[in-house]
Amino acid sequence: MIYTFIIAQPRQKIAQLKRVRTVSAYGRTEAEARRAFKGLPLVLKSRTPDNQEDAA
């Protein structure tokens, strides 16, 4: 899965952010993906299967 996170403090409203910054990482679990950004305050935005086929 590809996990996308917003860099923000927990319970912080998106409207309070001066700039929305996102990061993405591959991992079998959310915890594994979070380890790629150890130390950053992350809020899960989305997860996408890594084998997603194009809808055509």
C-alpha cells in the first residue's frame, strides 16, 4: 500500500495550516510507512493499493 500523510499536529484542523504539506511512503502496514518519517507529526490522509489497475 502507498500511504499519504499530512504533516500536522494531531487534532489540528486543516484550516489552521498555513501550508498543507504531504508525504507518501510504501508499506505493508500504516505503522511501517510511518517509520519512514520518524519524528514528523503525521496525520493519515489516504492509502492506495500498490497494484491498482488503470480504469480505462
